[in-house]
Amino acid sequence: MKRIVLTGGGTAGHVTPNLAIIAALKREDWDIHYIGTANGIERELIEKVPGVTYHAVQSGKLRRYFDWKNFTDPFRVLAGAAQSARLIGKIKPDIVFAKGGFVSVPVVYGASLHRVPVLLHESDMTPGLANKLAMPFARKLCCTFPEAALLAGRKGVVTGTPLRSELFKGSRETGLRIFGFDDTRPVLMVIGGSSGARAINQALRRALPKLLPCFHVLHICGKGNLDAAYSDLAGYYQVEYLNDELPHAYACASIMLSRAGSNVLCEILALHKPALLVPYPKGSTSRGDQVDNAASFEKRGLARVLQQEHMNEESLVKALFELYHDRGGILDAMEKEASADGVSNVMAQIHEIVGQK
């Protein structure tokens, strides 16, 4: 039986592609192990999946800004590498697949000590810090954007991002029923990522009086961001997070307002949902990857972009109405885009590397 270790964590975006790969691996009867942190979101998501053995290791966070923990976290990374090396020596996998996030670094280092081949995946246009540190130990870097594959040189290969098959099984009628909407107005779906987006949440709620006469608004606002003052507002449905209902939400959405994380962009493109993107701005806690992602989509005619520093109630309403008016052109551009089958392409890379052993 072929055996694999997957890793990645810190945010849901580093875990959900792994869930799509796990489903494909299970269909092929792999022995599947996952290495993550003890308290990260990856443990919460992965331990619910039957047929996957979860292992917890230490890891320090990789920061691009000053923090006193920057002096201690390298030792956590080293401790995690030692733990990962012991685990990998015990598990003896045929390959390690690393999706990124700070937990992947010690796992990749541990794999290299046992000469276990490593396959990385990068969703953004430019590699994150974790993948930069892991690249010397990897056979290949699977990329969502062609620009990232070019930066990776001979190791880069464009595969797209693995998406869960459940996303394509949503029902518009079911979505309208779940969220209490009807056919009288199009649905604006708002999503800011697994933790929400405060700037988008605030601007959207201020704009509701101008939006609700024309749209139903489905607002996925992130954990802890519900606002009771809007709980009884007709045509407005707010929820912290969607899991099983997410495919139905996509199915009933006419247009979207979203951050520009690579995973949600891949979902928007694959499901053909015209979107207004408000990328998380470059700053002390962001390297600006969302700004680059959004620019790539806008250049290809796949979305409209409103920078956060230019967003207020008036500009947001204007941009959303223009998006709805121009949605036909965006849909035409999406139809012409060669959307990669991320699951099949990544699985092909896994089979190729394992076959070379």
C-alpha cells in the first residue's frame, strides 16, 4: 500500500486543498497521514475526516514583521523538525505533500533527513515564506498561477489548486431556501476568508440600505463578526462560516464580493461567479499576495477590483452595481479560461514522483 504524509496549516486556505487531495487518495486506497499543530485549524478540519491519521508537532510562526517571538520560534521550528523526523522515520511514507503555512517547514525538513521526496503547492502568484524555505528540499512546486511557476524555474509546474468536488454539487433552489431568499432579486454573496474581513464587513453593512432594494445579501462575515443589530433585516442573511451549505451558497449567488485569497479565486473561476475583489492590502502582516492575485484576475478580465484604501459606502455600491451590469463580459472571459483540474494534476505529480523512487 502506498503511504503519504500531508501537511499545511495556519489558515483554512492551507488545509482545504489538502482535503480535496485526501478524497482522491482515499479512492486509490492510500495510507494517509497528516502532520499539523496541536491547536491549529488544520487539526479541527482534518481530524473529522475518516481514514486519516493525524499527528501533532511543534512549530513556530514565520513572521515578516518584528515580534519578540521571532527570537524563540526558530527553536520551535527546530523542535518540530526533530519531531517530524521521528514521525517520518516511523511512518516511512513514499512522499510528503506540503501545502504551505508555518507548520509545513519542520515537516519538510524532517522528510529531507530521511530522503523522502517532497512535493510543494503554492496557491499565490509569489511563493510564501514557508515555501521559500522548503523549496531547496522539494522535487517540484505545484502552482496555481503561471507567474509562480516561472519564478520557481525548473521545479515549477502549473497544476491549479485542488478543489473539493462537493463545491460543484450545489443547488440554487436549496440555497435560496436555506437563506430565506426568493427569485425577486439577484443574490450578492460576500465572503472575506475563514476569519472574515472587518473592513469589508463594515463597509457592506453601511451600504445595505442602498443594496437591499436590488439584491438579497448573503454575508459570510467570519468568526465573531455577527452583528445582532442586523439580525432581523429582510433580505440580509449573516453567518460566521459555511461548510456543508457552501456549495448551495455558491449555486444561488449571482455576483460576489470577496477578498482575493488564491483558493477563493480558484473557486470563483471554476464556478463562474463574477466578483468584485477587495484584496487584503500590503502591510506589516501581509506581503501583498492578494493585491497581486487580484491584479492578475483583473488583467485577464476575470473580476473587478476595488482597493481597500478606496473603499467606502459610496464606492462599494457603485462598484457592485457596475459589476452586476458588466457580469456578462466577465462570464465570457471565464468561459475562455483554461481552468486546470487541480486534483487530477496534483495527483499526476504525486504518481510521477512516487514512480521515480
